[in-house]
Amino acid sequence: LSNCTFFLVGQNKGGINNNLASNNGGGIYASASTIETFGVPSGLARIDNNAAAGNGAGLFLIGSGSTAVLTDTSLSNNHTNGYGGGAFITVEADFDMVRSPHCPHRRCSELSDNRALGPIGSSGGAGLLVSSGADALVRHTLVERNIAGQDDYGTDGSVAYLFKKVGLIRFAPDSDEERIMEVAVDAGAEDVVTEDDGSIEFVTSAEDYPTVHSAIDKAG
């Protein structure tokens, strides 16, 4: 895809599956494009079982202005000989993967069983590889059994550098948004996200989480 907008809606056993690329982007290659995937009650959106000789077996996303938002989506069982088993996000692209409030099961958003071989002696970002000014946000998503490197297992910490420990505080719809935001921001919350259903999420550093949580409790 180049300079395109692409939508993938979930269905039972359908999706972007079982594709092979001789270079990058086994399932999807997107440059200067917008990708949005949505699960539905009959099934998740799926980018599964794709392979690439290059990078990004499931998804290769490149370029400023390129955006991928995966909601209630499975990004699983993708294998690459390069980097980024599930997805390779690079050159100022933006990636967001999240489970919606409407899907109660922990596997509604899943990044699992991807593999990135990478060159011998290196780790290739089994689930995601994010580079060159790109951003990736993974929320309420099951991340498990992704393998990086030439061995049959991932070494300790092989994908840890892709993630940042944060605190997350969530309020139900119809909460007093103005009051909550005032207290949370004053106490050190770093980011505020208002979801489509009206619920509110605050992101804090792991160190500031107890302080922010305590301040909100005291404010009632």
C-alpha cells in the first residue's frame, strides 16, 4: 500500500493470512498510508500466519504520516528471517494496538507466537521492532510466546527494550472528567486518553503510580 487508507473488519477465520513476501511486509506493506483494523462479535480482525524474507512478517509500516490502529486484532504466528516478527515500525510511523472496552476477553487483542530470526547472534524484535523515530503504543493486549534470534527460544530480555513500564488508571464512563484530570495531572500523570465510550485512562510512570493513585483516592 502507498498513499492509501485500508480497513480490515474481523470475521470468523478471515483476515490477512498465509501470505509470503520475498522482502518486507509478509501480510501488509504500508508507506504513507493509514491502516485500521476492527474486531466484531463474530471474530477478531486477523493478521496471522504470514512470512517475510525481509522485515515485518505481519506488518511493515514506514514513513511519516503512516498510521496503523489495530483494535480487537490478532497479530500472531508471523515469521520473518529479518526483524519484527509481528510488525516492523520505522521512519516516524505510528502504531497503536488495543483491546476495546466492548470485548471482555483477554485474547481480544493478541500479539503472540511471532518469530524474528534476525542475523545470527542478534535479536530481531520478535513481537515488534520500532526504529528511526517511530512510535508504538500497545495497551490491554496479550503479549506472549514471541521468539527472537536463531535459537529455539528467546533469551531473557530479548524484547524488553521495546517496552516501557508504566502505571495505568482507568475510570468508568460518566466519571467527573474535569475533576479527575485536574487531580491526576497535578499529581504527576503523564498522559490522558478519553476512549470512545467515555471512559478515561491516565498513564503514569511506574515510579509515580502510587502517588497519583493515592491523590485520586483522597480526592474521592
